[in-house]
Amino acid sequence: MPSLKSIRRRITSVKSTQKITRAMKMVAAARLNRAQLRIKALRPYAVKTAEVLRSLAGRAGGDEEGAHELLAQRPVKRVLLLVLTSDRGLAGAFNSSIQRAAERKIAELKGEGFEVLIGALGRKGRDYLKRRGFESSHDWSGHGEPTAELAAEIARAVSRAFVEGDVDRVIVLFNEFKSAMTQKVTFLPLLPIETAAEPLPAANAPAGKNNSDYIYEPSQAALLDRLLPMYVEVSVFRAMLDSSASEHGARMTAMDSATNNAKKMIGALTLEYNRARQAAITKELMEIIGGAEAIKD
């Protein structure tokens, strides 16, 4: 049986760990709340941007649409997989689920004969793939909380790689935020931009349906030149915000579980300590009684 001193030391150590995990849970909860507010603020903008883009590209006609460099459909030889993870651990299965999904996707793409390039946003994903022999051609790790400036930088880099022919397809892999306890691994095809996701309403659509038309100034082509890069930026930023909220939610859940486990461990150690202390006291009493009986004899 461990000594009383060693048990007391373990109880003190676990209590210190419990304080840390409780503090980390509170910090993650505060950051999660801010991240949720940012997602709610961005989502309507992102949805409306996609809606206007589909309308604009659909009405521009096939020739104009095909002419734009970000809409160019060409035979796929190289694929850029942009992997979004965190820079820190202690977030439950947040990083491991993305890491496994990335490894499976790389194997799938290579099995189809494509060359795969890796873009890493987050040290955990970058280091995991590097240990398995996949070097990152683009690395934006170590930037902390997502910002619109970083999203614009990433969007420009991947758009430039696509336009210059360095890659023929760009896919974003991230955890889509559902709730603090639920995150969904998501593959988002980013480039080339798909504009025919849903059919546009007919000119004689019944009343009550979305049948709006627009007058474009200066021209549809000029608006596409501005709107398409904006759409890429918004899509990247939305994925970053979802990933950040998922990270904070996963960390809050993991730290809550760790705090509860520490509480259970402290209870078990306290019980063990009381039993050991009782055994030690009983032993001392038996020795005293034995000594007293020896003196009588």
C-alpha cells in the first residue's frame, strides 16, 4: 500500500491539474461564445454572396462564365488540399479526426492518379502529415485566431496557384461547427468555383417565389471579376471561423471531462488515504496494546 505522504502528494497534484483544466474550460467557453457570434454574423453574408454569384454567373452565359479564370474547368492533374487544424492540442478528437480524414483523402486522390499538394493552417495537421512524408507546399500555421486579413492572404495564394496552373483543383478540409459537442468533418470544393449548384427560377415562375432580376453596372463581367475573388475569401474565412469554433467547443468539452475525471480521482485517492491512515492508526494502537501487555507480563 502506498505511504500516506505519497497519497497526499498525488491528491495535491491532481487538485492542481483540476484547477488548470477548469480554467482552460472557462477560457474555451468564452472564446467559443465569441466564435459563435462571428459565425452568425458571417453566414448570412456568405449565403447571399453565393446566391448573387450563382445568379450573376448563370445569367452571364456559358461563354463569359467559361472565360473567367476562377471558373475554368480543365483536366485535373494536381490537387491542393487545404487542411485546417489547430496550433495547440488538448482539444479531444478535434485534430485527430481531421488528420485521419486528410490521410484518407490523400490516399484516395493518389489512387485516382492525382498529384496532391498540402496547404496547412495549423501546426497539428502540418506536423502530423509531415511525419507521414507529406510536406506542405503552403503553410499558414501559427497565426492564432482567424482574421479576415489572413483569409484574404490564403484566398489570394490558392487563387494564384489555380490561375497559374500550379493546381487544377482546391479542396478545403475543416471541422464544421454544429454545437459545442458536435463537429462535422467537411470537404469544401473551393476551386474551380461551382456556380450551377441549384437552378435559377424561370422567368414565368409563380408568384411567391424568388423571381428577382438585376440591372448590372458597369457589366456582368466586371462584377464577376470582383465577386469571384470575394467569394473565395468569404468561403475560406467561413471555414476558418467554423474550424475555430469547433476547436474551442472540443476543448471546452475535453476540459470539462478532464475536470470531472480529476474530481473522481480526488475522491478515490481521498478514500484510499483515509483507509491507509486508519490502518496506520490501528497498527499503532495494536503496538501500544502489545507493549502494555508485555510490560504486565
